[in-house]
Amino acid sequence: MPEDFTVTPWEVTGDIDYDELQKKFGTTPIDDVLLDRFAGYGKLHPMLRRGIFYTHRDMVPLLNEYDKGNKFVLYTGRGPSGNTHLGHMMPWIFNKWIQDTFGVDMVFQMTNDEKFLFKDLTLDDTTSMAYENALDFIALGFDPKKTKIILNTKNVDKLYPIALSVAKKVTFSTAKAVFGFDNSTNIGSIFYTAMQSAPAFLPSVDAGRQVPVLIPCGIDQDPHFRVTRDVAPGLGFPKPALICCKMMPGLSGEDKMSSSDENATIYTTDTPKAVKKKVGRAFTGGCVSVEEQREKGGNPEVCSVFKYNYYMFEHDDEKINELAQKCRNGEILCGECKMCLTQKINVFLEDHQDKREKAKDVIADMTYDNFEW
Ligand code: TYM
């Protein structure tokens, strides 16, 4: 039977069956044993408790090494093609929790080359978006002493030799099989995965020894890192470990918040008025009349407003269960729920926008090899 969903680094559509995807990609579920182990390092993040970060590659050997005193380096990134939305922020928030919990260094890659190659954007466009997106990343509070931002075209002297060694090991036939390229694909795109692999090996190159790396990211990025992991041993580097999250849904009920549907996407730069309007129009799956909703109740499983609370805006498990129950019983109506969520998002954004402004003062100190924007 054909699948009714697609998940690649460049396209996420349809009704994603996350168990099926895990099987297809060959990642390992995060089970209770691993959760208990995480809990030994610090209070579990809600994204782990709730199965939002749900699958991994080689977390156990990574933690074994950590316990022996061999610290890993965190690596994640952003393809700067537009404003940052809440979906992008989700894995970064989790990265911050890992940095704080394990006290580790991190590299953040901004792939202005990728978005130039894959989208109808100039390199100037993607480079200035990289600056804007980096402010959002910094605003989350990453330790400036432990965090370096890489911009592909600026740090090319360090990345390119590593990317070349990766590219030499990856055939066109592998790139076609993994990414679905064909004869009309530009050759920059075919090479690109080598650039996304490079930061996974950079800590080892810099340190002159094998440094373990952990990549927390959305599951859509896994195909790149399958390639990275395949070539690692042949190049004398450790395979990076991965921990991946489900995709934060859009407000229209779609499975992924995406910039292609602006009205269903909350950007970090949105005004309170814009947030109110977008949440006001959100898909809830509620009944047509108040009477019917009071009688039959709502369905939190399909409601995008509930999902926003679940993914990001209500960390208290008791409160989230109570909200689900009240919705099912018809005790709380969609209008009220939308108002509460609007308020939570606006409180979050007001603080974030403030920190985003302040990030302009520290961004220069957080660039890899001190490049200038
Ligand atoms: P990009 O810019 O598409 O996305 C940045 C990060 O956000 C995740 N993401 C989401 N997570 C949850 N819900 C969503 N709706 C959602 N939309 C996006 C992505 O999985 C990603 O983790 N090629 C990459 C940039 C990159 C990178 C990396 C990402 C370079 N190196 C290492 C992760 C790890 C990209 O275009 O990401």
C-alpha cells in the first residue's frame, strides 16, 4: 500500500505515521530504560516525557562514553530561508536542555548555501536570514562560552576539507536513493549533504582526537545523518549519535508547521495581534454550535490548539491532562482555549523578542573562528 505521507529534509507532507517512519529510517525508539537513564542526569524535559523526542541512534554508547568522562559536543542547525517559526524553536529548546543538563559545548550550523541551492533565493537573502535566525537561537540562552555559530560560506575554510573527504565517499547513486534526486537536480544540491556532515566531524578535527557528537533535531533531517554515519568509520571519525523529534504541527491541522502556510505558522517576530488572529482561525475540530460542543465535547487528539499546549506551552502534566478531560467533557469551549493559548504564546514571544534584541550584542562573540557577519 502506498504511504500517505512524505518526510525528507525538504518536504514534509501528509498524515505522518511516526512508528512507520521510525521503521523506515531504521532509528531506535526511546524506551523507558533510556528515559530512566536520562532522568539520572536531571529532571526529564517534557519533550522526552511526552514522546515528542521519540527516536534515536546510538544514544546508549554516547551516554556510556559520557559516564566515563568523554564528553560529547552538541551539533544542530538551521537552513535560513525565512523567519524562524515555533517549529524550528522546538529542537533548539531541547538542545538548550541538553547543554544545561550535560554541560557540553555546541556548534550551530547555518546553511545559507543549502537554501540558496534549494530555493528561489539569492545568497544575500539567505545570509541575512541566517543573521536573523541566529538571534532567535541565541535568545534561547545558550552558553556564549560553550556555543559557536557556523555560517557555511564564512567558515568554508574549515568545513570544505571535511566536506570533500565526505563527498569522496558518497556516490551519486546513494544521494539519489537517499534524497530522491534525479538528472534535473543541480550539482550543488547533490554535494550539499557533505556540508551538513562536516560539523559532525569538526570537533574531532579541532581537537585532534575522536570527539563524540550528539545531534538533536527534527526527524526530517535524519536522511542527511544516515549518510554522515555511513562514511564516518572510513574517515576515522566516530559516528554521530542522533535524537529526533516529531514535527510540530501547523495551526491549520496540518502535520508540520511550515512557512508555506503563513497564516497557520507562528513566527518569533509576530505581533500580539497577528498571534491572536492566527490562533483565532486555528483548526480545532470542535462542534459547530456551543450547545453541541457542551453536549458532545471536543477531540483534543485532532485539535491544533491542544497540540500547541502539548508540544510547547503547557509543561505541567496534570494541567495538560485536565485540559484534555475538560475538552472531552464539553466543559471548556474552543473560544476559551484559543484565548488562553494566545495569551501564553504572547507572553513567551514578548520575552523572546526582548532577548532577541539583546542577542545582537553577543552575536559577534559567538561566531566560529570569530567571523564577521
Ligand atoms: P530547518 O531550517 O528546516 O529546520 C531547523 C530545525 O528545525 C526542525 N524543524 C522542526 N522541528 C519540529 N517541528 C517542525 N515543524 C519543524 N520544522 C523544522 C528541523 O528538523 C531542524 O532540526 N538542513 C537543515 C539545517 C541544518 C541542521 C543541521 C538541522 C544544518 N545542520 C544539523 C539539524 C541538525 C535545515 O534546513 O533545517
